Amino acid sequence: MEDASFIVWLRSLDHAKGRVGDSAVTEAAQRAWLESYFQRPGDFYFIIETAAGRPVGAYGIYDQTGDSAESGRWVIRTDVPAAIPSAIHAFDLAFDCLKLRELRTKTVSTNQHVLSLNRKFGFRQTCVETNSQVIGGQMVDQIHYLLDAADWPGLRPKLVPLARVAEKQITGWDAAHTSTTH
């Protein structure tokens, strides 16, 4: 609950608008959403933090049905290269700890950065859903992807070197931002 204001701030950033679904616009509304969310079995919502504990993003694993779950609600500050390290942690959690067989994701068709990352992470496109969601009052298309747990052990080692580079950059960013809250 203490992260509600950070989540509102994060999901209100320009790069998130129109790409991650409509979000609570006040801290009180975000707290209400979190209260409801915490009651759902099989749903997990994480704050992505630096090693120093500074929040830089959010990520969710949700809508779990059996050994399959949705991967998403993923928003990261644009000035912190935490995408690959946070995805590695999330996928390890999904496949190793939660023992999921697959992760599903839906990405807004105009979100080129995340579409590229989906492919880099080994997700395979399964379909395009036209006019499937309203975000910011506009209908958007979503591209569906799937990542099989069996594929993850072969994909993960290719991402680790990129995560190590990002770790060095994040450490530098963290040191430069010791006095800021967001």
C-alpha cells in the first residue's frame, strides 16, 4: 500500500500513457485498486527496485489459471535500464518458484519498445486482437504472446550479459539519485 503514490506517478509517465491500460489517477484510487487486487488468488504485483531500494518500476504476474499466467503491468522509468534484469527475475519466479508452464502477455500494438523486448525474451506471437481494449478513450489493438517454461533455460543465458551491463548503469543511476524519491 505504501507504493500507491509511486505507482500513480509511474503509470502517469508519458511513455506509459495509452500503452498499459487505464490507471488510477489518485493515490486513493490506487489504494482501492490494490486492496481489491490483494484479494485475488494467483495474482502478484511487484515494485522493481534498485539494489539500494529505490523504486524504478512495477511488474505483475496475474490471472493465473492452473499453470499458466499473464505477464504484464510492466512499467519502468525511461531513465533506468531495468527492463532486462526485472524480466529475468520475474520469469525465474514464474517458472522456478511458481512452477508455471507458460506466461502469456498482451501488448498494445503501438508499444514498439515492449514488442521488441517480448521477441528478445523469446515470447512467440500467437495472435492480434483488433480493437480489443479501450485505453484513454481510444480502441487499441493488442498483440498476444506466449513464453513456454521449457524454452526459458535456453533463452535466459543470452539475456544475462545484457542484464550485467544494465546493472552497472543502474548502479551509476542510483548513486546519482540518492536524494530523489521518484
